[in-house]
Amino acid sequence: MKKEIEQHLEVNFSEFEKDLREEILSCAKLEFLEADTLMMDIGQKVEIIPLIVQGQVKVYREDENDHELFMYYLGPGEACAITMICSARDGYSKIKAIPEEETIVIAVPIAKLDEWMPKYKSWYYFVMDTYQDRFEELLKVVDGIAFHQMDERLLEYLEKNAAATQSNVIHRTHQQIAQELNSSREVITRLLKKLEQRGRVKVNRNQIELVN
């Protein structure tokens, strides 16, 4: 197990100092998550920092009526800033996170978050960069809701998904997209038809292809 963690650190977190990597080896463990399993739930006690080394994780908010608001994706070499912030405050998650494919994470005990900040520069910069990157993602979400029409939000959502999966083919049903954008299936279907007429997408059964 330690050999696997060491290899994952070398590939995905090569900026970490040697001493930091050794500390991670001494306290962390690998977790293997299947697609569509709940990785983090709203109200769940935050006990680990998941450093993603393989796969893709969708992070979103959800209300009591199961309405979803998509926030961002996480991939190899990344961690969830909101999880870090929650752990530093009351210790309970404010988001939901679900792997969209088989995912592997290095699970670091949450107590190490603050312990390593003054000790390792690479950890300090990693945490700060993570906060900044996710903050910028959240600003885009707010801007999209406040200033953009739904067709713009839909196109941006598709582009984010394509970038995260490194594929122009998005495997989503209209209902799934509607849930993540807090809209209705009928609206999403209508907007996809408009985007298809404009030559921006090709709509097939349970998948949408972005056209460059």
C-alpha cells in the first residue's frame, strides 16, 4: 500500500517536499471509490482530506427538495477546498461529492491540515492554491446564475465537463443536466436543440457532443 501511495504522490503531487511525502506515507491510506458512490454528504463529519490521484469527482450543493447546484469537478492532483474550510470551522461538510468514474484518493487525516501549514511550504502553497482555484470556480457559478442566460450556463457546463473528462462527448441525460443546473428537463432539451441548430453541439441518445 505504501509503495502505491508513494507512486501516486510522485505522479500527482511531485511538488511536495520529500519530508512531507514521507509524513503522508506514515499516516495516509488509499481509498478506492466506485462510480456514483457518495464520497461526501452534506452534514457529514469531515475526518479526512482526500487527495485525488485517479478519476473525477463532481462537487455540488443539494437542498431538501433534491434540487442540485453543480459547483465544480475535481481530478488528479487536486483536493476539495470547501472540505478543508469546513474542517477548519465546525467540522461538517457543506457539499456533496460523488465520483463519476472509478476514483482513487489518498486519505490524509484532517488534523494534518493545520499541522503541516507552517511546517511545509509546498503544503502551504498547495492549500492556498486550492482555495484560490475553487473560489474562482464558485465566482463563475455565481456569475452564471446572476448574469448569464440559461443557454450560456448550459454551454459553459458542457465545456467544463468536456475539459474535466478530456472528451468532447458528454455522457449525460437531459434530466441529469437539468438537475445539476437547477432547471427542468424540458428547458434543457429546448436549449440543446437551439445549440444544435447553431452548430455548437450534436445531440444523441444519453450523450451530447461538443462541436469545436
